[in-house]
Amino acid sequence: MEASIVKRNLRDFDFTLIFIMICISLISCVAVYTSTYGKTDSGIPPHILARQVIFELMSYVAMFVVAFMDYRILGKFRWWFYGASLAMLVIVLGVHHTVNGAHSWLPLGSLTFEPSELMKVAAIIWTADYMARMNERDFPDYSFKALLPILAVFIVPFLLIMKEPALGQGLVILAIGYSMLLVYVKKSHARIMMIGTGAFLALIILAVGVFPNQAIHLVEHQHLLKPYQSQRIISFLDPGYQPLHAGYAVMEAQIAVGNGGLFGTGLLHGSQTSGNWVPFQWTDFIFSAIAEQLGFVGGSVLILLFAVMLYRMIRIAMTAVDDFGAYLITGCIGMFAFQVLENIGMNLAMTPATGFTLPFISYGGSSLIVNFISMGLVLSVALRRRTLRFN
């Protein structure tokens, strides 16, 4: 019966979204290659382009497998997914494998896996099922007490991820929870959330703009963050702050973006990219390589592709056959939107450098595969937007 439904509804398969993903994947391979070409002493993994292509192929297989699977069965296993992901977050803290001072990866032979990536999807599935079940009750409870399980589902992994420490991944977890709550709570509560968020951001902008020295002093002497995390925030407030030199990567990335001009310097001709001036350009700062070599036009095309991708996801969520599917996509939208805005923003020195990659573009296996699995969930919902039609 399921195969018959999928066959009948194949016309609902979002081929536009697939085309966008293919375009983004091609840009990813080009960017990874050009940002690592000729660099042998920068900690770059061997055969990085071949690895990226393999990761891409594996990711597409995973995406289509998930897409043709009925997403509605996932709710039955939400505790298994969430519990396994939480267990890996605990295990990773005891593994003596650090990258840039963080215990965020589990070694798997010559490869590594980042459990926090899997936790994103697990938290989305658990929360989407909880919200959908609450909506189906005869007397749904949307009080603050009923929201406590949702808050716990995101706060617990956030605290574990911060223990690694991985500020960027922790913020993504919170962004997912925020986006899902925003469409779930009552309209009055959603307005309060948005007003409160706007006021908080306005306060930060005011503090940074009017009292920058005091803001730097506060960040420098608090003990909630690791020293290198504090330095990233300070470098955002003042890239030239001495003696930290913490803003070096952001400043070099900003120079690379500026070098690109309107149409770019051409592939393998960017002075910042080819000269190896931007640290971790194949991961965190890959957008600077794209902007330098393809210019404002190339960078804008990539941003447009992301915008259309998110738009298509919103359309699918609005036409989902059930609340569970709509909430699944909402969590994915929050995850992708936050990462894209934050990563591109830090390449332009508009947001603090938080240390996570640009979705579908940066080099990496864990993030790439998990992102495509998330997209597979979106396509699975899209395939089942219509009910079975009888001839």
C-alpha cells in the first residue's frame, strides 16, 4: 500500500528542491577544491576533494532512503533516537580526542563523527512528535508546565555540548528549539517571544554600539565561556583588539570577500585563498573563498539558492498532511536558517565567529550526511502531502 501511495504521489516530489541541492553540492566541491589547492601544511585532510565527493554521494543515498521512508514511523522511536544521541554526547566527553581544544568528535578509524550533529535531528523528531500528540488531545495543554519537557529536551544537550565545549553547536540546538516553539505556542506567547528576542538583540546592539569598551571588559572577565570563546566575541566587538589577535581569521576572511569585488578574481586566482591567509577556509570560512573567487554575484547566487531552499521547505510544511510533518520541517528550517545566517555573517564580520560550518557547502562528513538526512525528512513529508486517490 505504501509503495502504491508513493508511486501515485511521485508528482509531489519536490524536484525543484533536488535541483537546488545539486547546485549547492557542485558549488561545495568547487569551493573545497579551490580553498585547499596547493596547501600542504595547513592541517588539511589528505585527498580532501575525493573525500568530499564520497561524502556527497553517501549523503544523497541517505537522503533518498529517508525520503521514500514514511516519516510518520519515526515518532514511535523518538525516545530511542534521542536517548542514543544523548548517550553519545556523554561518551564523547570521556574520549581523549580533541580538535582545537574541544571534545566534540568520536574517532572512527581515520574518520571522526560529531554526535552533536545527530542530536539536532533527534531533538527535532522528539519535539515534533510531542507537539503533534499534544495537538491531537481533546483538551490540549499549552501552558508553561506542558512546555517544560520541550525545554528539557533542548537544554540538556545544550549543556552537554557546552561542556565539550562547542558554543556554535549549542546555539544551533537552541535555535531549533526556538523556531519550533514559535510555531507551536499560542499566538500571544509567540508575540511575547518575538518582542523579547527583539528587545534582547536591540539591547546587545545598543551596548556594543554605545559602550564597546565596557562590553569587551565584561566578556573578557566573565567565566561562563572558555577563553578562546570569549576571544571570538571580543574579536567581533573589536577585530583589532590587542593583544589577543583573535580577530585574525575574521579579518582575513573579510579581506577575501572584499577582494572578490563584483565578479570575483576567478577560480584559483584569489590572493587570500591561494595565499592561504584565511585559516580553516575549507570549513568555517568557506564562504570567503566563494566570495573572493566568484565575487558578489557568485556569493549572491549561493545565498539565493539557500533562500529558495528555505522557501520550498516552508511551502512543504504548510501543505503537510499532519502536524508531525509540519513540525519536523519547522525544526529543519530553524536549523538551516540559523547556520546559514550565522556562518555567512561571521565571514562578513557581521556576527561573532562561533565555529560551525556552512550547511551543504563546508567540508565534513558528519554535518553533510546529517544535513542531507534532514532534507530527506522534508522530502518524505512532501511525498505524502496528498491522501490516496481512488480511481
